[in-house]
Amino acid sequence: MLEGKNIAIIGLGLMGGALAMGLRRQEPAMIGAFDLDGEVLERALEAGVIDRGENDPEGAADLLGAADLVVFCLYPRQTVAFFDEHMADFKSGSVITDITGVKGVLVDRVLPNLRGDLDFIMGHPMAGSEKEGFGGATADIFVDHNYILVPTPQNKPENIAWLKTVIRGLGFNNIVETSPEGHDSKIAFTSQLCHVIACALIDCKEDRHISDFEGGSF
């Protein structure tokens, strides 16, 4: 699936680290990562999770110029800002994807300015962990989970098919396609609303001793 391909992961936190670990099993030629935290990059290099790490704009530009597949593991507005800064640096013909939970801002801010020789296929793995950061990363968090693809008419069918093969290789057992609007509507209901409700419960001040009666999940 990834033999002979160079991979660039932008953001090496929990999800970026897990993706690097999972993609390593598909035997790419190189996995590189960009992250502002140099210590995280050193840990990933020492563990053999990545082959090169960059944490400055010049290094990011060089990494993008060699990458056949680029995976954004940043928050939406950080993704937009990275695109704005590095649009000229991507390798011609590269496939780009992301894991962000909101697609509307990418449709509005990235797609109108996307170079014609690049293929940005938006995505969202429905997997994660209660842990945070690279230290909590493991490739096993993807096994038997759902993956949402958000293709647009500009995407090449052959690249969508190839990306699906890569996704299945990570362990996802169900890939669903939807529109950007459909994605944001469904995720607002199944994820973001639930998070708001959970935070409201945790922040409840009516009972100062409620934490004496709860487990870790509350």
C-alpha cells in the first residue's frame, strides 16, 4: 500500500503518533513529522516511529517537498494557517488528508486556494483515547473503528480508492463517505454536543462533594 511512498505527518500528538505507528506497518519508504515540540520528535525518532523530525518552517518545507502523502493532525484553524504558509512547498501530485473534527472552515479557507496539482481528501478517524499527547499513542486505537471520508468533486477517484486501502490497513473496519455539511452536522450531535453536556455536568457546583461519589470517567 505504501511501499516506496514518503509520508509527512503534521502534528505528532496522540493521533499523529498513533497514525505514524500504524502507517509504519505498511512499510513506507519514509515517515517524517513536523511538530513544534522538539522533545516529542526526539522521542519518536529514538523509538523508530518516525525517520525524520522537523520543527521549523524550513524543515517543514523540505519535508513537504518529499512527501507523497501528507496527514494533518492539527486543529482546524492551525491547519488553515499551515496551508497558508506552506502552499508552495507541497510535492506536486501529493495526496493530502486531515483528521480535524470540523470541515466547514477547511472548505471555506483551504479548498479555494488549493494548488491544482494537489489532492486534498478530507477525513476524520472516529478513534481516540482518554490519554493525551504522543506518550499515549498506540496504533491499536484504530482497530474496528469507523472512519469518515469527506470527498469533494475535485478529488480524483483513484486517490480516494488508494486512501481507503491505506485506512483499512490501519485497522478501521467501516469507512463512510459524506459531505462537509453532513460531517459537521453529524459530529456536532454525536461528539461536540456530548462533550458540552459532559463538561456541564463536571462543572456542576450544586454539590461540592459530588466528586466523592464518582469514578474516573465522570
